[in-house]
Amino acid sequence: MSTYARQAAETAHTARNVTLPSSLDEAVEALAAMPGAVPVAGGTDLMTAVNSGLLRPDALVGLGRISEIRGWQYADGAALLGAGLTHARMGRPDFAALIPALAAAARSAGPPQIRNAGTLGGNIASAAPTGDALPVLAALEASVIVAGPEGDRELPVSHLLTGMDPLRPGELLAFVRIPLLHAPQTFLKATGRTGPGRAVASVALVVDPARRQVRCSVGAVAPVPLRPLEAEQWVAGLIDWDGERSLAPEACTAFGEYVAAACIPDQEGVELPPAAVQLRRTVAALSRRALGRALA
């Protein structure tokens, strides 16, 4: 269920009003004037909820005409990405040179019709556990800029996803700020079938020499992306940051198992079911490979 849609989920009739603002200010005004309204960009998640009867919004505020949220710009050593950027646009080579892990996630987000319509902001607002962009944003420690009746405010994307600081009435996700790192970064995911599909598990990993950190985020195995902080600190302590920054294969394997055990922990007195054991193996393999590729 969309973050935006929760406040409207109890309404019992279909949307009768559709507003098409041409600026962020107009969109915020429309949302503030219609408390039951739901913003829609690509609609890949929202329309599924509507068609299945889970959502009956009072009104829709279409974001497709707001050009200011459909591109990106540079600001103070970071990339300021519009929430209306589509997965297809983020998957192109010029964007991949900017933020490789996010481009890889965008290219794996589904079939072409989904990538052409789905947006970065929609991925965040829907907060689906299988959202491909979410672990990447967590590993990159991105923040979101929210436009609202009281002005703009910025908060870590993790705070929004975990509900620590949710969207307020009339607010709209406008931009995503991502630090531009001269650092290797990777995104890998496993699906239940060949080709683009929903992730069974995904891993985003950043090796940040400036901060001497390894940041790893695991998606699809929990309601929100998980950061195995102890595993990150452990493997960062093994890396020779002033040298070649390489690790023995055994260390990468141990890191993968550390990450998997942290994200899918043992249950005291209870044996893990076979599905959980297989998922743990998948997370371990993805984490091991992601670290190896980043260090290579």
C-alpha cells in the first residue's frame, strides 16, 4: 500500500476528481485542498491497488506535467534527483556513470512497460519490500526532500521508509539527494524466475574509501531494507585502505555469511524452515559477490 494512500484507504468510492498541476506548488496546494487525494506518477503500484479494490481515493493529483521533478541536477557534491525520474531514464548510460548501483537497480525493475512508467519517487512512496531502488538508497545514505504546505523539509530516506518521520498531510515527495561518491558500488538481486521480476533478495553495496566504510543494504527479505552494521564494520576493518583494497576470497565468503545471519537470524530453540535456509544462502551469495565486484 502506498505511503500516500494510507490516509485514503478507508474511502469507499472511486476517485471523481483528477487534478493535473504543472508545478510542485500547485500539486501541494491541490493535496492540501483535498485531504483524500492521492498523487499519481507512473501508477504502477497505485493502479494495482485501485484495480484490486484495496484503494478508493477521493481524488487523484497527476504529477506527469511537473517538469521540475523529471530530471536531475548537481548541488553541493550531491545529485538532486527528481522524484518523477523513471526507471528507464535512470537505466541509461549517462545516469549509470553518475550513480551505477541505482542505474543497475532501475534496469532490473521489471519489464519495459514498468520501467517506462515507474518512477523513483513512486518506488519510495510505495515502500514495497521488493522495491529495487530502496536498498541502493539505504546503502548510499540518501535523503529525500519533501514539499508541503509549510515549506520544504529534508529527512533520511530510512526515516521515511521505517515510519520514523512519515509524510504529513498535503506533503509530496519532490526530490532525492544522493551524495556523489568516488567509490565502487554494486547492486545484485535474485528473482524467482529468469529475466526481470520481483526480487527474492537484493543487495546494494558501497566501498567508500573516503570514509573507510563498507555499506551494505539487503532488500526484499524484510518490510524495509536492512543494514547489517556489525558485518559492515567487521569487513571494513580487514581492508587495507591505503593499499590495494583487496580481500581474500575466504573473507568475502565470511562477510556474505555474516550479512545473511544478521538479516535472517537463528530462532532460539526453533530450527529455521527450509525456505528461510535457502533465503539465507541466497543473501550470503549476493553479499559475497557484491563485495568481490566492488573490490575488483
